[in-house]
Amino acid sequence: MSEFFVQNAGSSQTLIFALVISALWGVEKLVLAEPMADKSRHAALNSLFILSALPIELVCSVACVALAAWVTAHHWGLLYLLPFYDSPWVKYGVMFVVLDLLDYVYHRTMHHIPGFWRFHLVHHTDTIVDASTTVREHPGETTIRNGFLFVWILLTGASFEVLVLRQTVQTICTIFAHSAFRLPAGPARVLGWVLITPNLHHVHHHFELPYTNCNYGDVFSIWDRLFGTFANLSAEETVFGLDTHFDDPATQNCIGMIAMPFAARAAGGAVPEGCAAVEPRLPAAATS
Ligand SMILES: [Zn+2]
């Protein structure tokens, strides 16, 4: 990892994020031949959330750098209880896997604590999942997500370098997972044993429970398999959106979505249940 990249982590991350999303969105446009006006309107609406996320991310990244430097200088956190904690295999490899597990915990928490779900549901109300859906995140969730990251740094003792590595890989995987493309069945099955593919993340964006509460993984799919939240659903059976907000006009404009967590209907939706051994079934909306 070059020194320049480490010293300019915040701007490098933003640049990678913008480049990968734009490239994938362009490929989606070319290959899927969707009407330009519809796809552009959808992307423009989602992209407005970048404006709210940027200042929060900039402030929080400064705090993250300071916190990571402090835990490293003071040998604070679970990392320093491990044997060979100085080995790159432990410092980068083990910590990467641990941070991925903690992101699974974070995502599952966002679905199961009603006060957090109110903010996370904004991401789930998108009825067209493509690369631009990646940035559809309520500023309240951006703040909560960074709050969790601070706790994870204090808990694990993650260094700044592993956080940059983790963030870079996670960003690329998350954008890939939101792609409008699906992998063919064979490669999807093989890759899906280890990684969250678009096919698996699309299940998470299915409009109704229990599928909305499945496939929480960010990079690895092993956590969903281990903790009973893994599910498959074919493209034909998958309907994007959220059953509680299909008819909500607030999903069509940015102000409406900013206010959405505070509306009465945000109290509905996800409930604390897993989805082990879920049998794929055709949703009512697709059969009518
Ligand atoms: Zn979710």
C-alpha cells in the first residue's frame, strides 16, 4: 500500500467509490438497454445522498484516523491479546475477517432495532436496485454506521492501514453486490459459498420478510451460513422494494426520504427473525 494512498485515504476512498459506481452504472446502461431518462432520474435521486454523506464521512474519517492511531500507539483492543499480533497475517488477515463479522453484526442490528431500522429502511425502499442504490443511505444511518465503526476500532484495536484495506475491498464488494447484473447459476453458486454475490444481495432487497432479513453479509457470505440468515431466491421471484412503502410517495423525492424515518409508517417492516431453511416462494405482488 503506497504511502500516498494511506496519507490521502479519505479522498482516495471517495475517488474509488465514485469511479467504480460510475463505471458499473455506465456498463449497466449499455448492456441492459434501459430507458436513459428513467435510469438517469433514478440515479440522480440516489446520488443526492452523496451530498449529505460527504460532510459526515469527512468529519468521521478524521475521528477514525485519530482513534486508530491511539489504539495502535497504546496497544489497545482484542488484536493485542492474540498470539503473533505483529504478524501481517494477524494484523491484516485476521483483522479483515473480524471486521467483516462486525459489519454483519452492524447490518443485522440495523434491521432488528426499530430505532435503527427507521433509518436503514430508506436504503431498502429502492424498487430498482442498481449501482446507484449503493449510495442511497439516510444521513442518520451514515452517522450511526460511523458510530459503530468507532466502537469496532476500540474493541478490536484495528490499525489505520487495515481499516483502509478493509474499506477499499468492502466498497468494491458492496457496489458489485448492488449491481443490476446477476451472475450465471454456476459461478454464483461457487462464489456464493464464500462471497456475497449480486444474486445473494438481491435476496436481501426482496420486498418482504423473511427475505429482507437474510444475507446481511458485506464481503463474506460465511456469516449468513453460520448464523442461519442465508437464503436463495431466483431472479423471477425477486421483487425489489419494501412492502410497507410500495405506495409511499415519499420514496420518490429526497426530502420525503429524509423525513421518512420520522413518519408513522416507518414503525412497520422488519422483525427479529432469522430465515434459516427458507423455501423460495412467489410473492403475492408477482403473482397478481
Ligand atoms: Zn439491509
